[in-house]
Amino acid sequence: MTETREEGARTPRYAEILRTLREDIAAGRYPVGGSLPSESELCRLFSASRFTVREALRRLQEDGMVDRVQGAGSRVVRDAPAGVFVQSYRSVSELTQYALETPLELLRLDEIELDAALAPRVGGKAGERWCFFRGVRRTKANGEALALIESYVPLRFAPRIRELASARGPVYAALEAASGERIVEAIQEVQALPLPYHAAAALGAPAGGAALRILRRYSAASGTLIASFNWHHGGERYIHRSALTLDGR
């Protein structure tokens, strides 16, 4: 019989162990390529039966996070469940690496007029004409869609916008090089929103589902060089992870 509490069913012990192991792997305590403690060590660590530990390890294997070999223990092969994309960074340079590892497929290139709602978000003025392009970032390995990118760039870059949008790596770096202006500020805003139809179609996800929209705006002394809205799968499909260092510690 399942043990219960007043507020509802108790979390199974294997699920608690599974959650802890997932968190430890994600934090790097058990790095990719390394091994988990043996079943006996995990039993002692969690004060749990071998049956309970094995169930947690079985589910961890189903997640695609470990390989289990009889007599050789459990080897860590991923730091997040399969099907989950983790974007982890501590600096703008790590965002550059993300762009290098996820090619951008250009879907649309246009010229638009900023309205009163959009203008302050991208750093322009209502009524101004800006370049707009939309593309999908995909994994190199299997072409899986990771994010829909919607970018706004000042009209002065119009003659080179197709070249810049198709450049390898982050567009902001290409714009910085093309303009000869150094980016002095990067602003990021994260919103949880229902996934709109056009983004759902690009990502192969259901419209109206959970999504994260991340705005990144890169500015030089002259103003915005590029502002991009990045639509990501929500729920358990995407993890946005930042590591921050406390000043003076």
C-alpha cells in the first residue's frame, strides 16, 4: 500500500533519488564521461534498498543520461535527459560558442516598420524602418530545431543583411565587425509565453504550449546593432542555465 500524507501521495523514494542524481549530474558532480558510484555505494549514500536504487538508475538510463554495463557500473553520457536542450553560459563568449554549434537556417528576410509596442523592446523609434529576419537554429548532429530566432537590425545594414544573417556564428559578432563599432551593452529579458502558431510550426511543437521567449539586445555607442527574440520549447524541453559569480567571493 502506498504511504500517504495529508496533502497527497508521497513521492516514491526512487523518484527522490532520481531527482538528486539528475541534479548532481547537471551540476557536474558526476561529469559526462565519468561514472556514478556503485549500486552498493548509492544504497549507503541514500539509505535505500538495492531495488530502489536500481529503479532510479533504470529511469536515469531511460532518460539517456547514463549507460549501464553489467559489472562496470553506470557511465554518465549526458548532463540532461535526452530530448532536453540545455543552454548554459557564464559569459557572452559562451553565447558565441552556442551560435557556432547551432547553424541558423534562414526562413524570411524583410523590411518592416516598428510599431509603438515593439520599438522600445528593440531599441528603435515607432515608425522607423528596420531589417527583419527569421530563422531556425538546429543541432549539427541531427538537425533538430532548437529555437526560432526573430531578429531586428537597423536599416543601414540592409545592403549586407542577407550575408550577415547567413554568417557562421552569432549575428551580433558579424554586425560588430561590419560596423567597426564595439558592443558595449547586452540586455537579456526572459518571458514565459504560449507558443504562437508560426513558432510552433518552425519548432515542430504544439501551438499554445509552454515556451520561453528570450530577448537579447546588443548595443554599441550609436545604439542597437541587433535585437533578437529567441523562441524555445518550454516545459521540460529546454533549460536556460546561468552561472553567476558573487563579487568579492
